[in-house]
Amino acid sequence: MTRQSHCNICNIIVRGNINLINVTKWPMPMMIKDQFQRPLRDLRISVTDRCNFRCPYCMPAEIFGAGYKFLPKSELLTFSEMTRLVQILVGLGVVKLRLTGGEPLLRRDIEQLVAMLAAIDGVEDMAMTTNAYLLPGKVQALREAGLQRLTISLDSLDDAVFRKMNGDRACVADVLKGLEAAEQAGFSPLKINAVVQRGVNDHTIVDLARFFKERGHILRFIEYMDVGNINGWRMDDVVPASEIVSRIDAEMPLEALPPNYPGEVATRFRYRDGGGEVGVIASVTKPFCGGCTRLRLSCEGVFYTCLFAAQGTDLRTPMRDGASDDELKAIVRKMWRERTDRYSEERTEVTSAPAQKVEMYHIGG
Ligand code: SAM
Ligand code: SF4
Ligand code: SF4
């Protein structure tokens, strides 16, 4: 029999080896659940496999050089195809969307997709993660099209460090221009993602925290993850979230905040002087698979039930072969019901990683 116990304080069910958030507290009329009783709630859509940066932890320049063959347009899902899939997924419980990539602003007319998705009844929240380089020319149109929230990635305020972390494609001022444009368009507070790599940018953590504290945006430090196979990840490169928090707390005292909703990936803190919020995403040292309600759609129409998956489920082929909405829905329902992913919890238990994991730029962060 499976071992099961329940903690009333943190709302976690321990079943076998997985720490499950108590999903009975999620109000969802049409939810489908996976093998660990996790409902489908969030969809991340990678709208392009291209990017104007070459962050070594995601798309190293040595691999994604001038001769690299990105997907041809004919293989990318069209906006109508994406919209159709989202309509089907909303019928299975999805309420939150995040557009990502690659760099989502490189997808031509992305604001048209935003408008099409915003018009779907049942989509409660739509956000985008971007490196912000192209935001000044796009952000107003995104706002008008119905985008609700923006996350901007910025790993350091030190130009030399930042350039190293984006493959020498942009300076800090470029991102700050995008950030200011986003503020002016009404996207405030913003969320800021910063990946932390030991020996690369960890000495700049506190500066980044101070800057965004003063600016009133919500900074999230992300533990460097072993997504894909090409970034040469080593555990030694990871700065544990607990260490990130202690370093900030030593200079600007923090206190813990409760999650905004069950299964939130960030652990939140507020500054004791009342100056806003900061968070850490401890996907390596404190995995949160038990509350993982996220499905990912690659730009060519393959669904992945985990960021670290080796294989996905192709929906583009049946869709282009004429499958009905009910047939496509049945494929997604089966895929989610069979889901057993808990890679980040297993990472510490197994010695060998799954073969050929999908890359981050392909399915989005
Ligand atoms: N290009 C956009 C950007 O950078 O914001 C969106 C796509 S990017 C894949 C989404 C997020 O994933 C970014 O915040 C990025 O820093 C993060 N990311 C990429 N590779 C990562 C890794 N190996 N570990 C942790 N976070 C990573
Ligand atoms: Fe591009 Fe974002 Fe990956 Fe950096 S993290 S290479 S900006 S997709
Ligand atoms: Fe979800 Fe997979 Fe990440 Fe676990 S490892 S939280 S299942 S995406």
C-alpha cells in the first residue's frame, strides 16, 4: 500500500516519495488530474525557437552559431492553431497562460496572438517572459492586446557580468530601456527573473535585490537548473536558494511570506522595512513537483508534461491531419492522466539523468 500522510500546517500530502500540495483546496470544476492527483492549470507556450541572446546556460553561442538551423516557418504552429489548442485546454482546466520561447518578441505580430488568446473565455491570466530587448517597440501593443503581466529576465546589473551571461548580445541599459517602457505602459509591478550561477553572478545578487527593492518590482532569483543537455550544468554551479536569501537578509532583513496560491513556484519574502518583496525559485534544492500543474507547448506543437522531459506528445500532426476538437482533447486528457513527472524530486535520488532532455529555449522557462 502507498504510504500517505498529511501536514495541516503546510497543506502538503506525502504519498510515496512525492510531496503533494493538497489539491482539494483548488476550486476547479472541470479539472483533470494526473497520477499524483495534480490538476492541469497552467500552460506555457513557446512561440519561437529563436532568440537574439545567447545565454550560455540556455543557448550557448558555440552551438547556436550563424549556421544553426532553426525551425522553418511551416513547422511552427500558426496563431490559429495555438488558439485552437488553448481553447481545448481551457476546457480541461487551464486558466493561466505564459508566452515564452526562445525570445517571444521575435515572433512576428506576437500582439495578434495575445489578442486572440485574451478573447478566449476562461483564460484568467496571461503573462509573458522576455529578455526585454525589443520591448520598447512592442510593449504598448501588447498591453492593448490584453497581456496582463510581464516577467523580464536580467541576471546582473554589472555590465561585464551581464554580457557574459547573455553571450555578449546586450548591455544592462538595453534591458532597463525595455523595463522603463513596460512601466510606462502600465505593467507594474513587474517580475524580474535572475538565474544565479556560482562564480559568475552570485557576487552581484545583493545589488540586484537593492535596485529592484527601490524600484518596486518583484525580483525572483532562480537556481541554475540542469534543463536540457547542452549547458554543461554541474551541481557545483548552483547557489542554493537558502544561501541567496541569507546573503540578502544580511544586508536587508527579510521575513517569510505565505504563497499567493497553492503550488506557487517561488518562495516569497518581504523586506522588514516594508520595502517590497523578493523571491527564490529553489527548483534544485527544494523541488516543488507536488504542486506542479504546468503543461508546456513547444513552438512546433509538441506538449511536454515536465520541463525536464525527454519526450513529448505531438498535436500538430493530428491537428493538420484533420482531427476534431474532441479527438485532440482526448489526446491531451490521456497524456495528462498518465503523467508521473517529478524530475526535480528524483534528481537527488537518481544518479543518471534521462537521456536527451528537451532544451529550455524549445519549451520555454
Ligand atoms: N527569452 C526569454 C527570457 O529570457 O526571458 C524567455 C525564455 S527563457 C528560456 C525563460 C526563463 O528561463 C528566463 O528567465 C531564463 O533566465 C530562464 N532560464 C533559462 N535557462 C535556465 C537554466 N538553465 N536554469 C534556470 N533558469 C533558466
Ligand atoms: Fe534567449 Fe531567454 Fe534563453 Fe537567454 S534565457 S538564450 S534570452 S531564450
Ligand atoms: Fe514540474 Fe517537472 Fe519541474 Fe517537477 S521537475 S516542478 S514536474 S516541470
